[in-house]
Amino acid sequence: MTKYPTIDSELTQETFSFPFVIGITARQWVEPHHHQFYEISFYAQGSALDLVNGQMIKSSRGTVVCKLPHRIHETKLVKGQTYTKFNLMFDMDILLESEIDAGLKHFFYFSADNEKSPFFQLDNEQTVLMERLFHEIFKDFKADDPFRHSYIRSKLIEILVQISRSQGRIENTAPVEAPADSTNTGLNNNKISLVLQFINRHFLTEVSLGSLSQKFNVSTPYLSKMIKKVTGMNFTDYLHELRIEMACSLLISTRMNILNVSEEAGYSSFKTFSRVFLKKKGVSPSKYRLQFAKIKY
């Protein structure tokens, strides 16, 4: 099977001491691809067509596009128009160092997944502020000043806060409550966030609840309970949710045959993929693709 295009470099703390990159893209088509890190794009000028996980928008100055890990996305040129946009790419670990950031991380990493649009349109005042923040973080990223990483992290947090506030989001920092018998489980609030982040990074592989409990040194029953409490789904349903959304993105964005889509989305059994897809979406993968066949890019 030919794998769908991915970004070669993996922005994780396993390969980078500080997992953060910022760049500027202008006047070019960005082919459909996915990667395991979070990406936020901000349009400083011009316009283009953005497709993220099957949702499309004509982006323009002030548009913010949020791309979760392993979500197919691309940028297409609009005839007769150009664009310039900033691209922030980072690993969520830099947001998990403090429980103070838990609510912000939860919004961008989980709440912004399937229930909310990945696109945000800022007003003029917000756009001016956001452009200044992106220029500041870009300048410091290119420099080699003392305490550079601390400055970049602070600016990244400011950017995320401003995006959230621009949409009227209310921060939810309520801690996850542990049951009374959890004193020996070894699973605190930060660790459950790390578990969920690991799932979101590795859902295309053979990840299991048992392997997670061993990796994070917690009991399987308690880990299962905490995943259900935080996500609203049991582990299997949450894993299927991530994989099926990946499959939907591939069905809409590519001409890949459905068998390859199932494999690319992490399923070793096409029968299981078809059954789960029908349960989640109410139609077969082929019918789902046909529903979006008239989308024009």
C-alpha cells in the first residue's frame, strides 16, 4: 500500500529538545498530508482554499486554521490571488508542563476535534493583535537570544489564549476528580493528559488499553475509567473515533481506494473497519464518499 503523504520530521521531544517550529508559506499549493504534531496557521494577507479533515473554507486575512495531529489537510490556490500565512507547528507537551494550562490544552487538543470547526475568523482588531504576536514569535524563533524557549512558549500560550477568547470560549480548568480508592493508582491529572496525548499520536498503530496501562504504570480498570471520564467514551470507542475521522478525511480528500483507506486509518481488518464506520456514520464508506463527491475545490 502506498502511504498517504506525511511530514518527514516528527516534532516530538524524542527528536527535538524544544518541539516548536514556525514558518511562513506564500503563494504555493500545499499537498494533502498529515503529521503527528499540532499545527496552527494564521493568514496575514491574501486568500486560499483550506481543506481540513473534510471541511473546506476560503481563508483570508484574519483566518486561523487549527489542525490536529493526523488530520489530512491541504491548501489550494485561488485563481488570480496569492496569500501569506504563518504556520506554527508544535508538540502539545510544551502545554502540559503546568496544570494551569490544562483547560487551554483541553480546548485546542480535544474540544476542537470533531464538535467544532477547525477554522476561526478574527475581526480587524484581533487580526492586528494576532499578526503582531506571530511576527514577535517568528522573530525570536529565528534569533538566538537568552531564554529564547521560555519567551517562545509564553508567546505561544498568548496566541492560543487570544484565539480562544476571540471565539468567546470559557476556560474550563476544573480538575479531573479521582475516586476515593485511587491513592495507589499512580495516575494524576497530568498523567491522564499524557495518556490521551499518546493515544492521539499513536492511534494509527496497534495501541491497546493493556499496553497503555503498562507504559504508564497504572491499573487497567482505573485507566479505562479515567479515559471514559475525560473523553466521554471508553477506550475502544475513542480509538475508533480517531481512526474513523482519519478515514473520513481520506475518503473526502483523496481517491485512495477504500481498502487502502482502512489500512491507512489504522485498521488491519477491513471487516472491522466497515462495521465500525457504518456504526459511527450511519452509511458505508463508499456511500459516505459519494455524499461529498460534488465538493468543488
